[in-house]
Amino acid sequence: MSAQSTGLRHVLDVGFAGPLVPLGFTASRDRRTWVREIGGLCQMIAVWKRSDSFTVQWGIVCPELVDVMWAVPYKPFDVGQSIVTGTPSSIRHPAQAQSFSAVSLETEAERIAAGVREDVGVVTVWMEPLSTRRALREYLMENRDETDRRAFVIPAAFRLKLFTAAGLAIVDRDPVGCELLAEAEAVSAPINDEIRRGRFARLRAAAAGLCD
């Protein structure tokens, strides 16, 4: 096994498995994505590789909204299907080990693992209250700025955040979802592209019987 592989294994053991297993997270086969299913949501923390570096990302997936949002089937352990997502530095400034190079794993695995563990701890504490679809929806709607600059990257834009909140309510069959959907359509009206039309058509279909 190469020094890089050994270093990555150490980061996965110490930085991810160490803090996440006791909290009820389970790992993908390659242990690069960890998921906790709670309240109809999947809270995820992942490390993905691009070129010669690794980046830590967290996300919250609502399986029932994956098709509505992204027009693809739900895929377990896919942080890219998140409706709310960010990086450790979205929550804490600065993050200790949000990104690291593959070559650094050869000599700095201990430091990286400790930093990842610290970052992961901060992320899980932040996600803890967002343990139901309703709690996540209410958190999103606490802020109605055009750009939400709180602890996430997506959905920072108000129109997308409003759409996301509407989707969460509709999945819960909460009538407030109809009000949020109507507002989301009004706010998004100036953007009349194919993605917008498709998303609203799919969400309208999901709301059948609730908003008719």
C-alpha cells in the first residue's frame, strides 16, 4: 500500500469513522461518504477527490425531493443530491482541514486527520437541530434576504431556498407548502428557463391533491 493510501486510510479512520460512528452515521463502501438517516432526511459528510486534492463537503438530502430538484433518481451516499449543502468553512472560519492535497497525506496524515475530526465535529453539531423536514424548512425560512449568508452554500439564493422549503412542506403534506409554492413561482417568474419550468412542473405534480 502506498504512503498516500495509508495516509488516507488514517484520515478516514480518525477524522470520519472516529466521530461519526457513535452518532449513528454509516459509511459507503469506500468510506468516503457517511450518512445518518433521520426525520425523513439523510445527513451526509463526504470527502471527494478532484485532480490531486481532497475536499470535505456536507449535505442534507431529502430522498423524495431528489427527482423534483435534479430530475434524477435518488442515489444513496450521493452528497451531490443535497438540497442544503456546504463545506466546513461555511460553518466555521477557518476550517482546519477542509481541503488537502493527496501528496500531503504521505507526511501530514496525522495533522490532517486531527483537523478533519475537528471540522466534522463542528458540522455534526450544526446539523443536529435540523433533524426533520419541518425543522429544516423552518430554518431556511428564518431568513428572507435575497442571498442568505448563513452556514450553507446551497440554496443561498432566496428563490431557490423558497422552492426548497415549499418542497419540504409538500413532502410532509403540510398545506403551508401550497403558499410557499405560489410565492416561489412568483419570485422565480423572471427566470423562465427549462430548468425552472421542469422543477416547478415536477413540484406541482408532487403537490397534487394538496394544492388543487
